[in-house]
Amino acid sequence: MAVHALTGLSMVSFLSLGYLSWDWVKPDQMENEPFSDFKGRKPEFKPRQPPHIIFFMTDDQGFHDIGYHGSVIRTPTLDKLAAEGVKLENYYVQPICTPSRSQLITGRYQIHTGLQHSIIRPRQPSCLPLDQATLPQKLREAGYATHMVGKWHLGFYKRDCLPTRRGFDSYFGSLTGSVDYYTYASCDGPGVCGYDLHEGEEVAWGRGGKYSTHLYTQRVRKILATHDPRKPVFIFMSFQAVHTPLRPPKGYIYPYRAMGNVARRKYAATVSIVDEAVHNVTYALRKYGYYQNSVIVFSTDNGGQPFTGGSNWPLRGRKGTYWEGGVRGLGFVHSPLLRRRRRVSRALVHITDWYPTLVALAGGNVSRADGLDGFNVWPALSEGQESPRREILHNIDPLHTRAPHGSWRDGFWIWDTGVQAAIRVGDWKLLTGDPGHGDWVPPQMLTNFPGNWWNLERGTGLRESLWLFNVTGDPFERQDLSRQRPDVVRELLARLAHHNRTAVPVRFPPEDPRGSPHLNGGAWGPWVGDEEGEREDNDLGRTPRRKGWSKGKSKKKKKKCKICKLKSFFRKLNTRMMSNRI
Ligand SMILES: [Ca+2]
């Protein structure tokens, strides 16, 4: 046992030393390039035409899973684009899919959309609130063509929730949280599986079979090839990758054949395919005349899941937790329009900031009166100005299981520390309730991971319900300062209480059995009709009166025999597959 411990600690120390080579802990190495575009000419501060905006979002890519963070995963395109642009090294996302995506699209914290708790499950009659303007709607108002390709995961129980009703001119992708990369099967528990690939508001039967990252890249290239670059375009490319189930083509696994850990090997290959996709889209941007007047944003949606190959090392925690490993995002901006490029930005940036930042870049209208929680951080990103953001409310989730030892007394009668919540103010971060597993999980270098080595780094303090860290000085959250600094604890608890006063009720309705794919032609899609949708939240328990897909289904009746084999396949699949719940 002692040998195990010594070996483990030595290797952890070794990896920590390697980590010191990252550029985000060496600000003295920041390099600024003179203000010029790549042909040496000064670009105009305000382009004559609003810039094209390409937003790449990966799914579950961990903080350690990109080349420039010292990963063994090779991402030459992402490394190059980031190196030539601005790396965001004080950037935050939410710990799971729906919350991050909802905040990107609305510019609002979850406490202001009712989506505080968990993801939207496929059979839940819930979606992004329809009364709040979305980023693509604002960009469309500003004259943009708006296209989305890939994962939605913001609800679809009625047509009004679909991407094409929430601001996108076109949509091609999957509505649920996790699909098979080839078959586009998505399961929500045993026996509840359906096909999930959609073109606009219809099921794209027969379009599967091609690896999703390749399929989505093909679609984005087609958009770029057919759109007129004189008109601004917004493309949200929301990869299915690098979420499970990982099934990269063999050819991409081969370069990682020396990796002992199978999950990590597949994961690495999946990330490399994303890198190739970004290369191909960027090439198309240049080829079709968009690049010079474009802004490219790259962001993960949440931290990595070590048990399926991801890594957030040396950060604490993982996907689904409020430790830094869950919420500290990897991201960068690349654009010839950046005034100071080739640098690392430590400006505090949150995923809600993209909404006001990109709408402002587009020449659209946003104001604090819109009730946004995001800030326009473009001056911070482009010119290195100070970030207007001082604080991030990571979340307050009143439905999450209470921490058994939390109390109002521990929260100085300001806050009930049994409630799951996390907030960042300046250098300080405070967590209450149950933040999720607080382990430090090293990269999966061992074939039998997770094993004893991982156990050495398990977080302790199971009786705790309140933590305070100086995350600027201690980004790995190793030293809880809550007892030393009760003054700071009180201050941050008061901020939590302040934010909580503006929270709207949580929307987390029970699952509606009518949403099952076998009642909807074998596919996931809206199951509540438009008329009933108007009476939503009132009588969802009534006798099913399915609409939505029925119209498209009748149109396709003659084609039914062509797709019957596919549907039969999904019926059989229902008996075999389990859901990947987030
Ligand atoms: Ca995710």
C-alpha cells in the first residue's frame, strides 16, 4: 500500500511539474502582435459589414484535452488558431449540457430561465422559455443569416421549442443530449430509444450512417459554399463530439495506439476528428471569402468526464460538478478583427457573455434593460481591456439533494448551506451544499484506470457543506479558506442571497409518456400539438392528441416501406440500449 502511495504521489508531482509549462501560468510569456491583419494591412476598427460569426461548441471536452494545455491529444489546428488569436484562461461554462447551452443562447443565468436543475430530459415537456429573446433571433434582427448544425438539447416537446422557431433559419442535427455517432439512435432508458437526426422541423430519415462530425462538417461547408459572403452569417456548429458513446473511425485511433487506456485512446481520436473538422471549416471560410471579416469562437460546453476518457487535470472535479473541473472551460477566439492577437487573456469571461458580445459585434441592440446576465467582453478580448465582469453566479439549485450537514447556522443565518450553490466574486469562489464529487483525477495513463492511484486523490470533507477558495492563487481548490476568512464567506453568502431574490421558479416537470419515440413514428420529436402547446403547463395529463410529427408522417406515408427497416431496427434497439443520462 505504501509503495502504491509513493508511486502515485511521485507521478502526480511529475505531472504537476509538466503542468507548470502551460502558458496560462506564465503570463510573462504572453506575446502581443502589432495591430495588423495577416496581409500586413491595418483592418478597420469597425468593419463596413458586421463580421461573420462561427461558433464551435464541443460537448464534454475537458480542460486538459487540448494540445496547448499540455495534453497528449494532438490538436494542431485548434492550437494554431488559439495561438494566433486570444486564449481564454479565465473562462467559465456550466457543468452540464442544457445549462451551458441555455446560457449561451439567452445570455441569462439559469435562475432567470427556470432551468436551474439538471438537463432537459427527452420526455420532459420543457424547453428554453419562449418569452426570452435568443442570440440567433437578435443576430437575425441585425441582418444575419442564422444556421445551426448539431446538438440542440434545449427541449423539443412542441414545435415552438425547435431551433427553427428560436431564431435559426436552418437546422440540421440532433435534439436530444446524446446520440450514436452513426445510427443517430438516442435512448432515454431501457426500451425508450428513437432516431434523432433532423432537418429543419422534420425527421431526416435515411440521412444517418455517416460519422456525425463528418456529416456536420459537410453541412457547414455546404452552407458556406452557397451563402453570399456579402451578407453576414452566424453558424452555430454544435458538435456531438466528444460526448459518449465514443465510436471514432479506426483510422483516427491508430495514431494513439500506444495509449494503454482504451477509453482515453478513443476519446483522443474523437478530439482529433474535431480538430480536423475545425480545419476543414476554417479552410472553407478562407476559400469562399469569409475569413477576413470573421470571428471564430471555440468553446467546450462543460468539463470532461474522466471515466469515459476526458481529463480536467490538474483541476478538481469533473463534468456535473461545480468544482473547477466542471465549470472552467477551454475556449479561445480567433479573428483577423482582434486588435491585439497572439496572447493569453485572463479576463473573467462567462458563457452568458457571448450573447451581448456577439450581438454588439453584429451592430444589434442590447442593453442592461434586457435583463441579461452577460457582459459585452469584446473590448477585453480584442484590446486587452479590463473585463467588465467581476462576478459569476455558477448556480443556485434548490431541487438538488440537500447536503445532509448543511444548515442556516453554518451559513451565518444568511444562507442555508444545505442548498447546492456556487459563486465567484473577484478572486474568491464559494460553494455550498453538495457540489458533486471533488476528486483530482490524473490523466488516464494506466490501463486499469480508475484504480488505486485515483483513490489517492479522492476529495475529503464529506461532512462539509461550505468551501471557500482563492481560485486565482489556488486554481486547483486544494486549500479551503472558509474557516480563516469568515468575513469573505459572509460577503459571498450575501451575494448568493441577493441573486436568489431574483430567481424564477424551477421548471422541471415530470416526464410525459406521450414523448416516447414508439408513439411518434420511431423518432424523437415534438409530441404536443400547437394548440395544446398554447395551454402548456395546464393539462398535459389529458388524453394524447398528437400533432407535430403526424403531418410530416402522413406526407411520408408512401415512403414508409423504404424506412420500415430502419424503424424496425430502432424498435429492436429499444430492448438493448441504456441511456447515457447526461
Ligand atoms: Ca456536455
